[in-house]
Amino acid sequence: MQVRKLPVAQGLAWFRAAVDLGARNPKAVFGAALLFILVLYGLAIVLTVVAMALTSTGTPSPMTFLVVFVPLFIGLMVLLPILIGGLMHVIREAESGRPVRARDLFAPFSNGRAKGLAALGALQIVFAIVGGMLMVAIAGPNYWSEYVTAMRAAMGGALPVMPEPSHPGLLLLVQIAFNYFTYAIMLLSVPLVMFSGAKLMDAVMASLRASVQNIGANLVAAALFVLGTIAAAIAAALLVWIASLLGGLVHQMVATVLSMAIMLAFGAVLLVVLAGGSYLAWRDTFDAPGTQPPPSFGGIEA
């Protein structure tokens, strides 16, 4: 699988195009994103209820924790790339002008791609474990236990005393590099499995090559996404504040409903931009059947 060498400015083109995604079929694209959020929230509620049930009678035994909570968490992590692949499928069909519906979010289960995407979820868990071990090795054996203690003190209302890692500069560099490669591998591997039909290791190795070869374009797109998320979060917080004030004049329930609607819309837009940008990066990066070389970047319109 060939990897195209892309200019750094292509990251700007991805961000610009990702912001415009969904215009052709907003009902399907944003409906799928909302369905994505509702599914994850449903599983998160199950995890919360289980956690509360385990701690209602005191500290749960390690065996109870392993038997009940861990499988639910693993299921959540395995489901995440399947849903991302489904959202990319909806975006791709909508952008191609083909009929698509919000419930096509679950297309990976019907087209046979769910198994490969689930394997990516399992790989993500492995990445998290390896990353945690790496951070512990750099920060020092006592850093994370002291950090957890400080967070518990803060949640209890006390003034936390934050610990210092053994090598703060090295820890920051390793975290940035590790997060870049793991996120790039996961976000590019999903469309490789979903659309290119790549096997797990083939998708991971191709994504790793692309993350190295096109690091400039990828970092530009990531930086724009982070900055755009911060700006959108500030705007959403302001809208929530206004909605709470206006809705509170009618009834507190109205204020709550308006605030939740704004936050759901904010989450749906972020999901569409993230999944859409990753889909565009796959389309432009890999010399796969059905893809075309990327168009030249023509600037960002106001």
C-alpha cells in the first residue's frame, strides 16, 4: 500500500474541508454523530451504575472488579473504532451523493468490517497499557500514586499538593510523541480497515509510515483541530450560559434542556470534524483503489 507524500499545507485543506462536511446531507451526518454520542453515553451510564453498585457496600473485591467492570470497559473501547468507522461511512456516502441514513452508523456490523475495527479497539487498549508503563518509568514509581492522592484531596475540598515527576521535560516530549503516533495510527487505520479492507497489522504499519512521512500535514491538521475545539468550546460555554439565563426565566427544566441540546450539538460537530478529517486524510494519503490525488490547497475562506 503506497503512501503519498503530501505538502504541509494539506493539513489546512483537511481542516477546511472537514468543517464543511455534512452540508450535502446534514440529517444523516449529524444524526449519525448524535446517535454515536447517545450510544457512548448509554454505555457510560452502565459503567457508572456498575461502579456505584460495586462501591455501595464498600470497596469491591479485585475479583468482582475484574469480572464486572473490566469487561464493560473493554467493550466500550472495542466499540469506539467501530462507531468511528460507521460515522466515516455515513460521511463518505453523503459526500458521494449516495443515499444514506443516520442509522447507517452501524454499517460495520452489516458489511463485515466490525471484527477488524474491534481489533483496533483492542490494540488501543494495548497502547494505553504500554503508554502507562512508559510514563511510570519516566515519571518515577511514586509519581502516579502521589498524583491520584492529590486528585482525591482536591475532590474532597482540600488543597492538593501536586507531585513533581523525575524528568518533567522528557515526560512532556514522550507524551507528545506517543500521543501523536498512537492517535495518527488509530485514526488512519480505521478507514484503512473500513474502506481499503486492510488487515490489522497492514493497516497499522501503513498508518505508521504515513504518520512519519506526512508528519507536517498531520501536525498542522491536529493543531487546527485543537485550536478550533478550544474556540468552539468557549462559544458553546457562552451559549450554555445564555440559554441557562433565558431558560431559567421560564423554568429550570427548560434551561437544562436547552443547555443539553447545545452541548449535544457541540459534541456532534466535533465528531463530524474529527471523523471527517481522518477520512479525508486517508483518502489523500493512500494510493488505494477508488482514491484520487489530493487537490491543491487554495486557502481558507472566511
